Amino acid sequence: MHRLARTLRSDVGALVLYAATAALMVVAALLGGWSAGWGWVLGLALVANYVADARLFLVDERVVQWLNERQLASAQRAFLREASAVLGWAVIARPDAWVALLVVAGVGATHLTHAAYRVLSGRNQRLRRGRLGWANLDVDGRTSGPELLPPTLPQVATITGPRVALHVDVPLLLGLWVGWATGSAAPVLVGLALLLAGSAFVAYRVLERRRTIARLPSPAEDNAKLLAAVERLAPEVAVYFSGGQDTTYQLNVWLETVDRLHRPTVIILREFLHLEALLPTRTPILVLPRARDVEAMQVPSLKVALYPTTVNKNNHMIRLRGIRHVFINHGDGDKSVTYSPLHRVFDEIWVAGQAACDRYLRRGEGVRPEQLVTVGRPQLAHIQPRTGPASPTPERPLTVLYAPTWEGNFDGVDYSSVAPMGERIVDTLLRSELPVRVLFKAHPATGTRLPRAAAAREAIEQRLRSSGGRHQVVGTEPDSLYNAFNEADVLVADISSVVADFLASRKPYLVTNPRDTALADYHRDFPSTAGGAVIARDCADLAAALTDAVGPDVNRARREELATYFLGAPVADPVEHFADEVDRACERAQAALARSADHAQLLATDDAGAQPRTTEETAR
């Protein structure tokens, strides 16, 4: 409990509130016979306990588990509330025995109905389990699925599901209170009748859901129809994606390009949660939660699989034969995670330009030169390049975009400046002698690992919001980062793909050095830093670097060279260029399959013509 209190203080507050109302409830019920005032205390405690109990449905899952382990799940808490109300009513009103027995029977009916609801709902869920999801694909006349059934029980305010079944006790508890206040059994009997009606309604709805599910096709039948639709589509390309919550942006950056591929394409999602955050796309989508689902939906037409991320679930697709597996990543910068040895498992690794090729080959991670294919960065097609210098005025201030990365999964890949120097960067920009407008765009994951990064991010955002209307915290809308690129005159960023992507604009940038690494080492390990000034942790050189960016801009020529080095040679249509490379990958996959078939045929011919060996030859 002490560890829980340290990590979940606000949730512990909800526990304390519940415990206090529950204790008051029990005490008022026991002392009700001593004074009429305790009856009113009991009534108010019951209302407060309902509120406190509702708060417990909003707490961390660990708190819920802690309660369940101590026999304080929702049903037990409801029973404690009901027992206190019945006890207090019995002590105060001293009802006839037959009325008391009916009340006790009503409480029992509530919990019997709740238990039946939980059991039958669990069985109904098992009958529905295994249905695969899809979108943008005609499956038996429907373009998305599986069919979503309405909730078994209607939502009442914020109360849903099994809580509705438990809260049919409200009329009875209200009737007990009114019955005590009036000295009549009639309100109790009315409340009891309403409780039984509510229990009957719950039973009817759960049985009706059971009949509805029985009329629907089985998961196997639904999935067979989906497979038939996929076979009719005959996709040659699959974009395969898996990840946790808040990672969907890693796929979203590719959707515009995926929609323009020449070959029939399907997007494979491993988690349903991505559907809500996915940007609009016309490409068919499959949601395949289990490894066997991925295997079941493999169709003979599939030639190439594209992977924007390296996650464990990639193995479920990579192990399938006859497909050319291509890693396309979701960013291309100097971070060490962009040249992970895990990438060796792919048949091909597609990168933006020569910088990534050199990064892989110089690091000795076992990647072979023939695996690397330069395809440019089609996502940057909408970034507007600028060749002339910025000329800030009070009416048109210099727009500086501060777009730091996050702190990474562990310290070895923490390039973020947010915690160590982020607030100093923003304060320096706000105090600049130049007229400056600050845009702040944090990485979506900033602060998820380190609380101090979350605190610094919140402080920066608060500072900008309170510093006047021209400064802005950039939102999480689609293309918000690239729109900010077009709006900005200068970028301040960490070691990340943001710097490499900003090269497409040809505009000045400054790179942070939050660990004050020696400059020679920094330039050697992170080539993108050669195109902009490096800002030390104390930010003492930030003002001078900003002045240079709008004046001499001594790094302009180097940025031009780096743009081609990192992003590849300019092409008329980067998206079309990428689609052409996907076509060539499909052709390479087909050629590889043909070579495998020829090799298998050759082996079969050799085996057929071989002479049987004697026992002595085998032994030798």
C-alpha cells in the first residue's frame, strides 16, 4: 500500500474518500436507533458513497487490482452499501418481518442478476471473439467491419455495462430512506418493485443479446468472407504496422504515399486501437490481432511487405515465405536507432539518401550494401524551399520553430533537450533583441519516460501561452510539423529526423548539444550538425547563432550539400519516385521466386538422376 501511495497519490485520494464514506455509512447504520439524526447522516453517507464509488472507476488499473485482491470489487462495494442501508432502515424503522424478508430478497435479486449478466456477457464475448477487422474493402456488401453491436445495457450518465446491473438497487435504497422518514412501508415496496423491474430488464437485454449473436455468422464464416474479398483484391503490396497507443503517427506519415502506389495495396494493422487515430486513407485496411490471423490472410498475390517500424510483432510477417520484406522506417536522421542491427532481418532497407547508407555501412552492424536502396523522402513533397534570407521586422517577426525530440526508451538514445535546456532555449528566444515569434512542437512521446521532461514540456507550453498572442504551441493535427516547417524561418532541434527533414526547406537550423559533447565528436557522429550552429547546454551561444542565421548565414552552402546527401537528389515528384521503386521491388520479388522455383526444379532433377548408394558408401 505504501508503494501504491507513492506512485498513485491522486488515486489513493479516491480510495481514502471511499473508505471515509463507507465507514460513516456503517457507523450511521449502527447508531441509527440512538438518535433520529443518524438516519439523515446515513442517507447523506449513502449518496456520498455512490459518488466516491464512481470515482474508483476512473483510477489506475493497479488501484482496481489492489481493491479486487482485497475483496472490494464493485459488487462487494455495492453489497456493503446495500447492507448498511438495510441495517440502518431495520434499526430505525423496525419493519414487519415479511417486509424485511422482501427487502433482503430484493438485494439478493440484484446480485443474482449482476452475476448472471457477467457470466452471460463473458460467454457472448467469447462467441464474438476472433472476428477480424477491415475498412475500405467490400466484404459481402459492407465496407468496414466487424459489425459493432450496440451495448447490451444502455448508458445512464457515466454508468455503463455491469455497473448498470448493480445500480438497479438505487430505487430500493431511496425507498428505504423515504420509508424511514415517513414511517410507511409503501415507499419501500415501490422501490422494491422498481428494483425487480430493473433486474428483469437487465436479464431480458442480456438474453436478447445472446439470441442476436446466435443469429449472426460465426467468426470463422465472417473471416472466410474477408479472405475471399482479399483474394479478389489480390494485393501485391502490404504495409505492415504494429505499435502501442500514440504510435499511429509513425504510419500516418506514409498514408499519402501509400494511397498513390501503383500496385494493389493493403494496410495490415495488428491492433484495433490504431483505427481511431489513423488519418483518412482509401487503401484497404485489415486488422489482424493474432499471429495466426496474419498467416491466414497471406494471399498468393502478395509480393512485398513494407515496415515503417521495428517491433517484435514484425516477426509474425517476416517469417512468411515468398514475400520481399522492406524496411522503410518513419524517419531518417542521425539517431542511433536509425541504424539498428535489427534491420538486418529485412531483405531491403530503404533510406532517403547516401547519408543513411554511410551510417549503416560505417557502424559495422552487419548490413550488406546490396540491402540498401535510396528512395528519397516522399513525405517532404509539400515542404516549400526558400533561398533568400529572412528579414525580420516588428510587423513580421522572425519565426523560430523549436522542435525537440523525446527522451527515448533508455538513456543511451536520449537526445532530447527538453529537460536539460528546453526552458533556457525558450527564455533566450523570448528575450532576443531580434523580433522573434516562437513555435514549439514537442515530440508526441515527450515526458512518457522521464517526469522531468514532462514537467519541462508543460512549463515551456505554459510560458508561451502566457507570453502573448504571437507565440504558439503547435498542435498534434496531421502535417502540423511540416506546416510549421513552412511557417518557420529558423529551426532549433535535437539530433533527430526533424533536422534531416528540415533540410528540404534549405532554411537555417540550429542543433542542440544537451550533453556538451566535444564539437569534433558531435560533427563526426552526427553529420547533420555540419549544416547549422551547435548550441551548448547553457545556451550562451544561441543569440549569436540566431543573428548569423538571419545575416551572414555561414552554413548556407553546406546545407545545400547536406540536403542532397541526406535526402537524395531532387526529383520532380518524390511520391511517384517512391511508387516506381515499389514497382521495382515487386519485380525483384517475382524474379527471386522464379529463381527459387528453378533451383528447386534443378535439385529435384539431380535427386531423380542420382544412383542409390551402398551401405559402405553411406558409412564413408
